[in-house]
Amino acid sequence: MILPDGSYYQGYTQRNQLEGEGLLINPNGEYYLGRFQHNMAEGKGVYYGNGFKYEGDFKKNLMWG
């Protein structure tokens, strides 16, 4: 699925929202692989971007922990 901002999403959706396990790739090449809830990174996941990797918890799209 191509999102309005040019991001690419592959994974589960519910009621037109990113929900459950998925992969989100931003136009700048950064990506997140993990759980989504209400279109936001939520729970366990991995973020790769700009030579940086974070693996852990996310809460409302923010690295948490």
C-alpha cells in the first residue's frame, strides 16, 4: 500500500488503519518493522534509519525504553 506521504506499507490493516504486524518504509529510506496500533508504531519493533538501529518498545510512534 502506498500512503499519501509516499511511504510504502506492507502488513495488516483494520478499518483503513495500520494495525498489527507490518513494515513501513519512508520515502527517505528509513523503515520500521513491528507492531502498529491506530496507524502508529506500538509495542515491539525495529527501526532502521540514518545509520541508526533501535530494537525494542515503541509507544505512540516513539522509541520507548
